[in-house]
Amino acid sequence: MSKITTARLLTMKQEQQKIAMITAYDASFATLFEQAGAHALLIGDSLGMVLQGESSTLKVTVEDMAYHTRCVANGCEKALIVADLPFMSYSNPEQACANAATLMRAGAHMVKMEGGDWLAGTITQLTRQGIPVCGHLGLTPQSVHVFGGFKLQGRAAEQAAQIKHDAQALEAAGAQLLVLECVPSGLAKDISRMLNIPVIGIGAGPDTDGQVLVMQDALGLTSGYVPKFTKNFLAEHGQVQAAIAAYVTDVAEGRFPGPEHSFN
Ligand code: KIV
């Protein structure tokens, strides 16, 4: 695999090659995932739940994110490294720039932020200063208490229209990638076609430009509730690298996600 850049992801969309992203939080898994062919590694603030055992992502700090970003960056050479800006770390452009700089210095190539058109000014400011941005719409876990739970977003026509509007606003502001989480497949398909930038889905059906999974879900390292949109690739493949290679291939060949992992 050659080095993955934002330009390469754009070309992949244009050439209709699917992008496979997975979360990673340390060097060992980052190395295995990159060797398995993952194009992008996300240091997600999901680490608050899957590593720290919290019930939401809200307690994750910029320091937590910088620590795990540095660990991942030390384990990989070619994958694009995307790091989440955690809850309330990007409330205004100045705060966002300072915290994004911390993550970029830790080894990120791009930062991800949850939210709609209100982030436009911040995104423009970040990109002008050399920091690529990935947007995140749909079920944005930092707003779990506004949503009243981890729920599908965008089923009602008005909500779907708002998400489409936000997606366009983020692209116009300079975002170079967009994650769409837990939205109906049809809405994700429309947005993926409407935008020039790549759209990465999770619980967003098969018609986005790529997929992302939380590594614990892809490896079956979960207890209790297992979200509908995930798949345990380790169960069939026995070894971590083989499991993630199967995930990458299944995404590339349109076998994952299937209808059983998607919402209408
Ligand atoms: O924090 C995270 O892992 C994420 C993914 C679920 C997209 O944002």
C-alpha cells in the first residue's frame, strides 16, 4: 500500500474504490491494521467507552486523545491518521485551532469534529492554517444527551434535510472527509452522491464511499449490547490481521455492510 493522503482518498472516491477505516488506539494494533490494508486509522473518542469503560465519550480529554494519537502514529507509516477532537474542545475557532495543533503535533494527519453548519467558520480557519478536517454528522455521540440516547438520525424528512444541508455546509467550508453515523441508507447514498469529498459510513448502509468500524466491534471484543451495524470479523478468521484484512476486502467488494447491518 502506498502512503494514504487526503488527495489519495479523493482519487479513491473518484475511481469508485471503497475506503476502509478502523479505529485504533495503540501502536500494536495500528501496525496490524495497516498491514491488513486499512487506508485510514481513526483515534476515536470512542476510546472513552471501549478503553476507559465510560458510558459515553464526554469525559475524554485532549490529553487522552494526544496520548493515543502518539501511540498510533508510532505504529504506522502509511495509513492516514485521523484524531477526534473531544467534547467541548472546539467550541470556537481559537480553541479548536489550539487543540487541533496538539493532536497534529502528536502525529495526526487530520482532525474530526462532530457538528453541522455552526462549524463552518472553524473548519475554514483550521484548513487555512494547514489542518485538514473530517466532519461527523448523523448520530454524533458527543450529543447523546440532546438525542436522548444513541439513536438513528435522519429518518424524518425535516431531519434528513438538515443533515444534507449540514453536509454541504461542511464541504463548502473546506472539510475533506465526512463520517456519517447511524442514518438511513438512502440518505447516506444521497449525501455520498451529492458531495465531492469522500463520505465514510458507520451504520449508514452500503452506498457510502467507505466504511469505519470501532476495532472492538470488528474483533468481537464487546460484552452486552452489540450494535446492528457491526460485524465480528475475528469469529470467521481467527487472527486479528486476517480479520481486518477480511473487513478491508469485504468493504472493497461491497460485501460489508449488508442489509442486515443497515437501516431503512
Ligand atoms: O469515536 C469514534 O470511534 C467514532 C467512530 C464511531 C466514527 O467517531
